[in-house]
Amino acid sequence: MTPQQTLKQINELTEALVGLSLSNEQNFPSTHGNPNAAFEISVSTAAGMSVALKNVAYRDIYVELEKARCFNIKMLDGALISLRYRFRAGAICEHSLSYFPSPDLGHFQNEPEVYLQDEIYADVIARNIVPFPVRFDFSDDPKKFVNVHHPYSHLTLGQYENCRIPVCSPLGPLAFGGFILRNFYNTAFRKYSEKIPASALAFASTITINERMIPHVVCGV
């Protein structure tokens, strides 16, 4: 995938979620640099993302990100979706794709009957749900790479420092959006699946033979 194709997918994902009334706040992407040289796609508030790496309570991280409007998409249940891509000479060299659910779902879970008619809430009204962040990271830096232990592309769940589940390749915006919708908003995903954009475009594989031998994530698109 090229920088231009990646940017197009972010816009398509944002427009689809707004059009389906699954998002009520959003920041369209901003770009820096030259697509044929050093190029970054993020949002104008991206500097605030550094709080996500601090050793502080998740609630504090979420509050800071929301306050700084450091997100591409804010879902109706308060979850924040953030996408940042960097390219070098037209090839992807880094990305950070994050899903930060609201740490407080009590107002949904205490009065579930109020939200049962709205598909966006159907998957968050159960009292046994524990919100946790999800992040897909990629870096082509060989100094950061450690076979199996620190894959080029990996999935981190719940902010665990050493949770790095290998991913077969960098993840495109529509593939990431589909992953979030399918797994955390499945009721809405099934209802609107024909209106949620998808793409056959994909980044090149980066997973190693050893990483394929342990549980890992395979991305079709």
C-alpha cells in the first residue's frame, strides 16, 4: 500500500463510521512531508499520544487523550480510535493503531434497557465486560526487532509491556477498523457490514518463520 492509498482508507473509514452514526466526534487526518520521501499521516493533536506510553492508570491515560482530542474517531460509547502511519521513500516504516475504550461503562450497564434499541451499545451493556486498550504497532527498525520477542509487527493487549503477539504484516486502516468493529461492536458490524468499507490492498509480510510457529495474527487485508 502506498501513502496515498493509506490516507484514502483512513478517510473512508472515518466517513463510514460518521455516516452510520457510530461516531459523533472525529478528527480527519493531517499529513506532514512528501509521500515520496519522509511522510507521516496522523492527526493535528498527535503529540498527546505520548501519555499512552506512561506508567499511569489507564483511566488517566484515557482522560488525557480525550481532553487533548488525540484521536481520529470517538465512538458513541466513548471509545477512542487513533491511527498514525509513517513512510520512508514511499514504503511504510512505522505505524501505531490504537483502540482505547472508555474506562467507565457503568452508565450503560446500570440502565441497559435504555440502550438495548441502539446497536452501538448492544455489546457493552453486559456487567462482566472489562474495557481494555488494543494497539497494533509496526516498526521496520532492525535495532528494535528481536525474533519472536519483539516482532516487526505486533499486537499489544491491555498495555502489558511484554505482550507482543506477532502479526503477519503492518495493518491497513480498513483492516484495523474492521477488526475493531467485528470484535467489539459485532451487533453493529453485522447490521452494517455491507456499508463498512473493506479493501484487498495490504502491506508486505514481515513475520518470520519462528513467529509463525507460535500463536499469531494473520491479516487477509
